[in-house]
Amino acid sequence: MLYNLLFPMADDFALFNLFRYLTFRTGGALMTALFLSFLFGPAIIRTLKRRQPDGQPIREDGPASHIITKAGTPTMGGFMILLGIMAGTILWADLSNLYVWAVLLVTIGFGLVGFADDYLKVTKRNSRGVPGKIKLGCEILIAAAAVWWIGAIASPVYADMLSIPFLKNVLLDLGWLFLPLAVIVIVGASNAVNLTDGLDGLAIMPVMIAAASFAFIAYLVGNAVYASYLQILPVPGAGELAVFGGAIVGAGVGFLW
């Protein structure tokens, strides 16, 4: 939002030239998400504890120590992370970039599914939450919509192509198989993180590492010069997703703090 509002005035105010730099806006998104976590995190946690005096139901398939160590821990703490991610991204990203809205669609959609799941766990005092088939069906629909949207945004030449890491000149034309494969990756990765967090509660650190890595990759493939030098497939506009990755890192650090 700041980019769309302030950068057009860069000719009159030289300071606004900073917003042309993706690295500056990525750092801004990181710091915004971090600051909001610091500012609102304690109040959110107090509210959740007040509304969930008994904490979240503990899963029976997790470590036995969680029965003691996680007793009374409130659920829905992910709201604090989502708040930082959404605010950091919307404030610092180029909102005319459709890739940004595609990833926000997945983030908001999966966040709503997670909220419904946690809400049922708390109100029904049952660790199962939303039935698995319903939850999986909603996630597949959200992921499919995002993949279709990204395919429409991307160059028609590469829309259904799969780039193989470390094999710079290898592109596989998957055709109609691209959509189901991409949906499996999105839904599978989401549930892998969810299972890891539910069992051990330590998923935020791997998420931050992955987000930082993907932000770096997005920055490289979105920059024609770097992509050409590294001989990787350039994706015009994808560099803006580095801002989203920076917001995830900032929100994660604030959550851990």
C-alpha cells in the first residue's frame, strides 16, 4: 500500500525513492510484523487465556510430556502470526501485483479453516475439531483456486511448466497434471506443518527458515539480471513475494518472543 501511495510521488520527494527497492520494503514488512506482534501479542494471549481457562485439548498421539507441559495452553495463537503477516504484506507490498493477492488468498483461506478447527476444539472440548474430510475439501478448493489464478497470471508459455531444481535448462510440461500436483504440494505442506505443530509445538522455527529461503528465491527469479546470471527461469513480478516472506519471518520472531 505504501508503495502504491508514495512511490508515484518520488519525483517530488526523493525519500520516496526508497520504496522502489524490494529489499527495503521486505525489511519494512519484517519490522512491521515484528512490531505488531510485540504490540498486540501480550493482549491477544491474555484474551485467549481468559476465554480458554482450560486451554486447548491435548492430542493423545503427541508426546506424553505435553499432558503436563501444554496443559492450559490456549489455542488460536496463530491469529497473532496472521495479523503480522497480513499487515506487513498489505502495508509494504505492491498491491497491483496479483501474485501477492494469490498468496494472501491461500493465507486467509487456510487461516479461516484453522480458526474454525480451533474454535470447535475449544467449544466442544475435543481435539479433533473440524472433521478431516471437510477440512481437506476446503483446503483443496482454496489451493485449486490459487493455482488456477497463478496459472492465469503467469506467461502462457510457462504456465504449466515444472522447473527442476539444480537442472537449469530442464522444464517439464505437465499440462493438466500441473493443477493437481500443485494442489497436493500446497495442501500437503500445510498439513505437514500443522501436524508438526500439533505434535511438538515447534513448527514456527522451520516455517521461518522456509519463508526466508522462499523470499530469497522469489527475489532472484523476479529479477531478470540475477535470473539470467544464475540461468534460472525468470518469473516477472514474483520478486514481490519476498515482502510476504519477510512478513512471515517478522511475525514468527514476534511470536517466539
